[in-house]
Amino acid sequence: MKKNLLLAIVGCGGMLLSANTAKAQEAVVVEESVVTEVPVECKTNYSTSWKDNWYIQLGAGMMVPYVDHYNVDHHAKRHITAIYNVGVGHWFSPYLGVRATGFYGKLHTDWGHYNKANMFNGNIDLQWDMLNSLCGPKADRAISVIPYVGLGVAYTWGFNGDIAMIPTDQGRHLKTKEVTLPVAAGLQLRLRLCDYVDFFAEARANFYGDNFDNVASGKPIESTLMVYGGLSFNLGKRSYKAYNPCEYVDYINSLNNQVNDLRGALATTSAALAAAEAQLPCPEVVEQPAPQAAPLLATVRFKINSAVISDEEAVNVYNVAQWMKANPQTKVYVQGYADKDTGTAAYNMELSQRRGQSVVDALVNQYGIDPSRLTIQANGSDVQPYDTNDWNRIVIFTQP
């Protein structure tokens, strides 16, 4: 019988221990994946603000036309004319930029006889900074080589010869203007003079339709070659912002390691919590009585024949004020004294009264203590609380 009872007790104990162990194991499961290092491409990227890297260019040069022409002797003759250029552009990266540019000049050709006209050519060019691409971006590079391609519109007008005649009901009409859509390609060399000014030299080839010179004959494509130079004025800053994600990889990985460490600490804490819960119920916590307020122990000493609180003694007045705020129901006696070796008894009585009043005024005016909680007791020199004469130039705080 005793053996069976003992086995039953052991079995019950084993079941309780298994239940607590299972509960502890259930509590410590933290299903969080470990954060691994962040894979990034260690490549420096560059960008620029839309406010920066703008410029205006002004230039002049010469133009040579390659169009349908022959003179009276059937000999080809090229006419060189002056051109004038103005443009505005923006580099939206260290490698690529866009520019709007225009040219004005005279077009001189021969088609049986000498002909001339006015020409305006407007283009949108896509520019490529070759040295920034091949050698790395540099905002203050001294020399830049910039190939470009462009599209635009050309307007020629004021032809003076009978080159193109249009049949009409009244006869034939002389055509004096043409509009074509040219494409262009060219190369610019840029020399940095200072932060705000560059010198540039440029060669440009424009390709037009056959009617560019008001003559539709011969080759279907006509062209002009322009060579010109001038000054480019930079607006705002000339700078690029660099960013490399690898600069932050070490910091990010250190944060990931901290996250993993905190997860390990969380698992350990969860196990400790489960072990503590397995020992419940906890012993009853006995509340400790609140500590009683400390007794008032403070004095304020004065110099001979003075009722002025010195800077050294002001801290004692402050301590009394804080004590009275912590004990709002308590009243305080402010007892003033004077030493007996100086002054008469009547004078010392009045002096001790002034000393007590000086302390009360400070407590009331500086620290907001209710004056009804303060009572002045002037003791003069009739009572000497200390055997040392100088110590009796004092105010002592007491409780009723």
C-alpha cells in the first residue's frame, strides 16, 4: 500500500515538472529571422541640382555652305560668311547636358549668278562630356572635350535672285524664303578661365533638305560647316554631388548585428521569465511604511551689527524653504539672537528682531512661503544659545 502511494506521488510530481518545462520552452520561442549583411554595389553615383550648372554662351565665327551651285564658268565657288551665336544650356549630370542654341548669318551662293539671303538656325543639342566619362567627374576641370548631336529648324529668307519661281494664275512668283529641319553634329573644346567664365571653340556641321538654298537640284542633302568661338558664363554653382552606398554599409551592418544581439538577449530574458513564472506564486510583498519627515535643523548666521543675509548663508534659507514645501502643514518659529559682548540689551533686542524679519522676508518673497506659517521671536542678547560669543549672531529655526 505504501509503495503504491509513493509511486502515485512521484508520478504527480513528474507531471507537474513536465508541465512547467513545456511552458518555459513555449515562452522562449522567438520566431525572428536573423538579419544578414546588405549586398550593395560599391559604385559612386553623381547628381546635380536643377539650380546648378546652367550657363549662357555668346560667340561668333564663320560659315561655309555646301549647297547646289555653279557660276557662269561652271566652276564651284564657296563663299565664307560671318555668323553669330547665342545659347543657354544645363548639365543635368557630370556626363550629359542639353543646350538650346541659335545662329544668325548671311548665306551667299552661286546659281548661275551671285545670290544671297539671311539665315537663322535654331537647335536643341545633346552634349556629352567625354573627359568626365572617361577620366571621372571633376567640376573644375581645366579642359573639356564635348561632342554633341542636335535637331532644329532653319529659316532662310530674302533671296535676291530668280532662283526658285512658283507658277501662279497670274504668271510666275519668286519664292524668297525656305524652312528646313536640320540635324547637326559637332565638337566643342572648352577652356576654364575661372569659376564663372569659360572660353570655348567649336566646329559644327548642319545637314538640311535640298531646298535650303531655295534650289531643289542636285544632291538631296545640303550642309553648312560652322567654326566659331566665344565665352560661356556659368550661372550658379558648377558642382556635382557624389554618393557611394558602400560608405554606409559598415554602419548598416553594425546596426544589423546589434539587432541580432538584442534578439538573443530577448530570448535569454524570455527563458528567465519562464523560469520565474514556474516558481509562482511569488512571496507576498510587504509594504514598507513611508519615512517620516526629517526634523528641521537649520540656522542663519550674521555679521556683527548686521541683519543682511550673506551669500554664504543664503543656501540655509533655501534649504528651510524646501523643507517647508515638503511639509506644508508645519509652522516654524524664526528665533533671532544677538551676541552680548556688543551693543546694549535694548539695541540687541531690536537687532535680533530685524534679523528674524530679514529671514522671513526672504522665505516669503523669494520662495513663496505663506507668512502665516512663520512666527518671529526676538530674543536679543538676553539668551545666548552658544558658549562662543560670535556664534550668537544668529537666527535659529524651530518647530512649535
